[in-house]
Amino acid sequence: MNSCLRAAFALVVGLCLTMPAHAFAGDNIPPRLQHLGVTEHLDAQLPLDANFRDEEGKPVRLGDFFGTKPAVVVLAYHSCPTFCGMVLRGLSESLTNLPWTLGNEYQTIVVSIDPRDKPEAAAEKRKIFYETYGRGNAGAHFLVGEKGQIDRVASALGFEYEFNKDTNQYQHPAVVFVAKPSGGIARYLYGVTYETKDLRLSLLEAAHEKSLTTGERLLLFCFHYDPNEGKYVLLARRVMQLAGAVTAVLLAGFLTVMWRRERTRSNGTEPNGEKPAGPSSELKEAT
């Protein structure tokens, strides 16, 4: 049974640790700066009736993009010289390595915090985003709107920003938000690059309203979001619990098979239910 135990434990750890190769790449800004200007409102509701225009200039409501899929939400602005571009590039590179496909299982919503931004600028940023993503051109929505509507979304997310007249730029934290299909806020991820593992687990958590595979449920069981670390960490205790459960199932199956074999032998029958052929039966067939 030692080999069965080792196999069971290897199976559990393998399921919990299987992640894309890019999962731990990238440099993050210092934690003190990451959380600057953010008050987390977990489980709060986004204003789904907020009005914007999309990258084609069409009037849309934020709620038009919710209902069936979780979303990665970003607040940025399109004339930003470097910072916002770094955030969007880091996000798109991490999304490239997700087993889920943008537009199918989840979506990305980028809301400009600059009311001066126009749909044409949003369309250009969307094009660059898809070029970095490299896996299609669906599921990313770049929105522009009036300050009052922008502030409603920022307030719901606990996102603080301000315009610096001296530099003609916006000051804001580096953070992306993961939202549930209902529009509830599920997770905050900080920095200008994001571990694919954290994005994957955040989207799995946010998608609790939809069906998950057994492997995805095992990932959520094995990992826990640590707010002090700002990322998901493997819980060794849960891995051991899962390994114990798998071992118990394997042991029960092994004992059941052995018990059935022993029972059939004691009853003088083969495992298929037939009685073994003895000398008398063989002689009878010969005559």
C-alpha cells in the first residue's frame, strides 16, 4: 500500500500545483506603494447602471458586460505616458497564459478615468491590448465617459485618483479588480505585473456562480488568498487533507475488491459467478 499512498499524494499535489509556466514572472512595485489610494470593498456592488461609450462610440451601460462571466476591471487613462500602459501590458501578458480564453469564460473591462478621452483613443488602446494578448480579439471592452459616471465606478471600487495640473497627468494606484458575473467585487490584485496563478484563482473565485470542473474546485481548495502577501498561497494542511481523502478512497476500493474476491472463493465460485469446473464435470463432457 506504500506505493498507493505515494501515488495518491503525488496526484493531489500535482493537481494543486499545475500552473502555467509564466505564473511567477514579473517585478512588482513595493507593497507600500501598491496599496496607496485603495480601500478594498470586497463583495460591494459595481454601479451597473453607470453610462459610458465603448471604443466604437456606442452608448453602453456597465451592466451590459455582466450577467454570465466574471471580469477583470481596470481603471486607467489613455493619454498616460507610461504607467497605465505598463499595467495593461502586464495584465494582457498574464492573461495570455490562462487556460481560460478571453471572451469565452471571462472578460476585461477598462474604464478611463480621464473624461477627456475619446472612443478613438480607447479603440487604439484596445488594439494594442489584443496585440499583446495574442489569442483573439474578443472580450476586451474599453470605455470612456463623463466624470460623474467614472467617479461612481471608482468610489464603488475604493479607487482614489487625482489630476495633477503641474504634470497634466493623473495620479493613481496600480491595481486591477476581479468582479463576479453579478458585478460584485471579488478580489484586488496590486502591481504592474500579475502572476497568472493569482489571476486564475481570482477568476475561479469570482466565477463561483457558474459550474467549475473538479480540477478547478481542487485548486480553490488547495490555495488561499493571503492579504498580507497580496497573492494566493498553497495551504499544506488542505493538501494533506485532500491526500488523506484520496488515500481513504483508494484504500476502500482496494479492500472492497479483496473482500469480493475472498467471498467468491469461499462460495466456491469464480469472480464471474460461475462454479469452477471439477473432475466430474470434465468426465461428463468427455462421455
